[in-house]
Amino acid sequence: MLRDGINQSIIISGESGAGKTETAKIAMQYLAALGGANGMESEVLQTNVILEALGNAKTSRNDNSSRFGKLIEMHFSETGKICGAKIQTFLLEKSRVVRRAPGERSYHIFYQLCSGASPLHRKKLLLRDANYYNYLKQSACLRIDGVDDAKRFSSLLGALDIVQISGENQMELFSMLAVVLWLGNISFSVIDNENHVEVDSNEGLANAAKLLGCSVPQLVIALSTRKIQAGKENIVQRLTLTQALDARDALAKSIYAHLFDWIVEQINHSLGTGRQRTRRSISILDIYGFESFNKNGFEQFCINYANERLQQHFNRHLFKLEQEEYLDDGIDWASVEFVDNADCLSLFEKSL
């Protein structure tokens, strides 16, 4: 990069559990060690802690699977020192927030918050233990062997401080996470033969409304009715049970997705990419792993498709382009066969 003035990229791929996330962290640590000494490298490395908490989860094949893709651009000064960074994320697996296979977990942050929040946080967030929330207990997996979620939460708080996320913003982050959890505890009752529902007045409803900053009636209307515009007239229809459950889950997924994008924006703002970006950068791409479940949703299809396309890219550049060089030189690729090193040496000596 410094010698030729050409930006570099490191692309990390492989199936789930192959070690992509750990490889990306090691690569970042190495680059930070080479280009450190100004404090920025510490902030860049701590972004891993934050993104893993919000974007990684336990799957059937991997206890720390990245359920999103990320591209980290590390910018360097003329002397090779880290002067900024930018993170781009894509395709967060939103469905994991509300539904997953048995034996899997939702995103780490939920369990870390429930285990490690201080008494003050628990009071402000109206927080309970993880096994109290339907979204978390449905898959019958609340813990990972050898992992202390409370300790991980303490590390997350330290990372948020290092990346200069204010205490107020941290509290907003945790409040929205609590909203998602309480939404999962909202239930509905069928009130007529057409399967229309009304929202049950329970703890989940009251706490979700309070943390959202809206009234209970406003949340009830949002979850149990839909508005249709017919000409100049607005018609309000009650939702069926299936529609109401889908509306509740869609709201939870949307909140989490926007929350994830928001924290990435906060991180990028803290890293000062707008004023420190240079023409010298090394980018690290950590793509989500290929997985095949008994029931694969659209998001998993997109993840697997991206992996297949990336593998084809590797095959083309590592093999097909190599074959084209042989053909350009008049060498029949199919006829090239070396039995052992002695044959290679013999051919080399003849070429001299």
C-alpha cells in the first residue's frame, strides 16, 4: 500500500464455524500493531466487541456465528499510522430476533444485557432474566458453555466507552433492546368468528409502551389494526391473529435492524472517517458463513448465495485466470502434469 500507493483488500470467506471472524480480528490486530501508537488503533479494535455483541449469535454449527456481513476500511497516514476507519455492514439476519431453531440463540447482546445489567439499569429498563422473555426462551437455549454473558456485557460497556459512545446513547441502545424483548411478551385474544383480535392488557404491553415513549392505546392500535385509504376515506380494519403476530414481530425486527444501523453510524462518527479519510486504506471483508438449516428463510438464501458467488470469484481468479495465462503462452493446460519434484527440475533444466 505505501510502496505502490494501491489500496489493499483482505477477503475472508468459508462455511460457518471456519474461523472467519477470528481471522478478521487477528488481521485487524496485526494491522493495528503495525500502524498504532496514536490511540486510534484501540478504538478500531474495540469495534469488534460491539459488533459481535449485536451481530453474532449461537447457531447449530457455531457458538459465535456472524449473522451479518461487514467491510472494515482502515485508513493510514503517509507514514503508515492508522488515522481512521469506516465500517460498512449489510444483510443483518433480522428474523433471528423473533424466531430461530431449537438449540440456537438470538443475538448475544440480549443475553448479555439480561445477565450483566446493573441494578440501576434493570430498574430503568424494567428488565427481567432472559428466561422471562418469549423471544429468548422459545429455542430452549439461554446459555453457551464456557461463556459468561455478564462478563461479556462488562467488556461491551468498556468498548462503548473507548469508542466514545456517550452514556445517554448507551442508555438509548439498551432501552430499545428492552423494547424488543417486551414486544415478544405481548399477546392477543380472538374476539369473533372471523379471527379478529384485541391486544391483551399485560406487563409486556405496558412496559413496551413506556420504554417506547408512547401511550398504551397508541401501541394497541398499531399492533391490532391497519389503516386502508379508499379514495378520500380512511378505513380502519382489525387484524386477524396471524396478522397481529406478524405485525408485532415485524415491529421488533425493524427496531433491531434500525438500532444496529444506528450503532454503526455512531461508531463511524466516533472514528472520524469524514475528516480523516485518506487514499491509503486496507479493507477487511468478513462475510457471513454458509449454513443449511431444516427450514431456510430468505435471509439464509441470500447469505448462501453471496457465499457461492464469492467462491466463484475465488475460483475464477485462482484457477481460470491462471489457465488463461497458460493458453496465452501456448501451453496446453490439460497436458501439464508433473509426477514429482524430479520431473519439475528436469523440465526446468531443459528450459535453460
